[in-house]
Amino acid sequence: MAKAMRPYVMPVYSLYYAICTDQTGAHWLAAPDGLPADAKLLNLTHNAIKTLVNQQFGTLTQLLHLDLSDNLLALVEAEAFLSLQSLLTLNLSRNHLRIISVGVFAGLTNLQLLDISSNRILVLLDFTFRDLASLQVFLADDNDFVFISPQAFSGLSGLQRLDLDGCNLTAVPTEASGMLTPSKEH
């Protein structure tokens, strides 16, 4: 009897550069250099990355998914993701971010999912997300928000889900909440 062929499934923790670069738990202190320019997915979870500098991922123009969750990120400089125009998902959850500067998300015109949950973010400033017109899902739950600027959500014209659960907010400014239709608020 002929043996049935099983479909090949790429192991989650393998290193497969043309499509997926998995650097999970590699003990990186900074985002690594020399990654293949044709990478589509970059997984840098469970490292010790503290800072992302301007155009940090400059050579990865074809990247679609970037996961930086579970690091020690405390600072993301303006335009850190500028060259990632193809990026669809960005996960910055479970880090040590306290503030996200205006310009951090510059160039991410195709981003559809942004996860900044479980950080220590205190404020959302005006126009921080202005370049994210394609964003559909914005996860910002479990942060320490004390203030959301009136124009914080300006530019989020495609937003379908906003999650602010578990934050210290007692109110969202009228101007900010007015930018979201009732069916889009969570």
C-alpha cells in the first residue's frame, strides 16, 4: 500500500529566511542586522531589545508581519518603521513603552493590525496614528493611560476594532471618541 504524503508544515521555531525569520528568544539586545531583504515575517519575540532607532528595518521593504512582543522596549524613535510600507501587522505588546511619539508609525500606510497592549503607556498624543488609514484592528488594552489627546485617533479612518479594556481611563475626550463610529468603539 502506498504511503500517503503529508503536507509540509513549517515548524514554528525554525529559521526559514526567504519567508520567515524567527529569532524568538535569541537574546538579541537590539534588532539584528543582516536579515534577508526578502523576509516576509520577522519574529523577534522574547528577546531583550530596548530601543528601536530611526529606520531600524530599512532593508526589509517586503516585510508583512513584525512581532516585537515580550521584549524590553522602552523607546521607539520616530520613523523606526519608515521603510516598511508593505507591513500588515505590528505587535509591540508586553514591552515597557510609556509613550509613543508622533512619527513612530510614519510610512505604515498598509498596516491593518497594531497591538500595543500590555505596556505602560500613559498618554496617546495628537496625530500619533495619522499615517494608519488602513488600520482595522487597534489593540491597546492593559495600559496605564491617564490621558488621550483630542486628536489622538486622527487618521484611523478604516478602524473596525479599538480595544482599551483594562486601562485607567475614566473618559475618552469627546473629540477623540467622535472620530470613531459607535460600532467601532469597544
